[in-house]
Amino acid sequence: MIRRAGVEQIPALGKIINDCAEYGLMLHRSWAYLYEHVRDFHVAIEDNQVVGVCGLNIIWANMAEVYALAVAPAYRSRGIGRRLVLSCIDEGEELGIHKLMTLTYEGKFFERCGFHVVDRQSLPMKVWSECVRCPKNQACDEIAMVRVLDVPDIAPPPAEPPGKYEVPVPLVVRAGVKSQNVD
Ligand SMILES: CC(C)(COP(=O)(O)OP(=O)(O)OC[C@H]1O[C@@H](n2cnc3c(N)ncnc32)[C@H](O)[C@@H]1OP(=O)(O)O)[C@@H](O)C(=O)NCCC(=O)NCCS
């Protein structure tokens, strides 16, 4: 059974993700991150336990990222990974998202899920925001893949006006170093 994750499943889905992270297959996720992003996750339940997980992160008006996809080793090759991705596709379509992307080493698997390889440079900059946390940042060898969903593309929104009470985020936050935009 595939379902949306609840907070009670965070320890189990976190273990599946972080076991894979030990092998360099994906980023490690702290429990703090996982609880904060619990609404991203779809889980596979078999034998009364969480055996697979997949996250869907909204990037922009027309794009979302499939991430942290992992199936427990004993449950692989049974179609669970594909069902998790299909569940994210269903959610993306419900949300009106035009395109899903992923960064992966599992090109063949994602091809079976309807994705195709694209030039990494074609993806929006925001996709790379997490790469600073990745030890392979300077030598990333993941491939970029996308799948267009059954939702029309929408015109990109106009540039966002600054909020009246918006506090500028310091570009450099270090003792003794002035930030570039708080002076
Ligand atoms: C990648 C992973 C999620 C696949 O999950 P799975 O449940 O074993 O995959 P499925 O059984 O749903 O496979 C779906 C299809 O992809 C194919 N496939 C799955 N893994 C494959 C691989 N490594 N190479 C080639 N084909 C693969 C299957 O043969 C199947 O093909 P079919 O359409 O002909 O039936 C799983 O192997 C895993 O957790 N790996 C470790 C974590 C990881 O690398 N995650 C990806 C990070 S982006």
C-alpha cells in the first residue's frame, strides 16, 4: 500500500533514507529536516512496516523534484519504487505541476517511470540549493531527468515584489564580518 507519510513514520522512513545515504546514494536527512518536510513524503507499507519512501519537493510554479526515493533492500524489484514515483506523479498533477525532475544514479529505473535525461544546465538554479550540503558538490555525477505531467505549462509568474515588512536575509552571517545587504 502506498500512502502519504505521517509523523509516526518519520523514524522508519528516515532509517531507509539514511541507510542509503551511508552508501552515498542520497543526502543524509536529519529527523529535524524530515519532521519539517513530512508533507513531502509518500511511503510504501508492507507487512505492517514502512518499506519504501519517496519525497516530492515543489520547486517553482511549474516544477517539482522527486527526491529521497528508497526501497528497503529486501523489498526491491517488486514494483514498489515505481508505485512510489507514480504516487508522486499523481500528487504533482493534483497540484497542477507541469514537470517533475530528479537527480539520480538510477537512470534505467527512472526511464521505466517515464522520465528522460536532460542537460543539467537546463534546470532552474533553485534545484541546486541543497548541493552545498553534499560532499560530492564539486564532482557531482548524478544525471538530471524529467517527466512532463498531464498538466499544461503555465506562464512563469512576474518578478515578486518585496514585502513591505520583509527583512533582508544577510548574505554573510559570521561574527565580525559585515553582510552585504543589512547595512
Ligand atoms: C532505485 C530503487 C528505488 C528501485 O526500486 P524498486 O522497488 O526495486 O524498483 P521497481 O521494482 O519498482 O522497478 C521498476 C522498473 O525499473 C527497473 N529497475 C529497477 N531498478 C533498476 C536498476 N537499478 N537498473 C535497471 N532497471 C531497474 C525494474 O526492472 C522495473 O522494470 P519493469 O518496468 O520492466 O518492470 C531501489 O533499487 C533503491 O531503493 N535503491 C537504493 C536507493 C537509490 O538508489 N535511490 C534512487 C535515488 S534517486
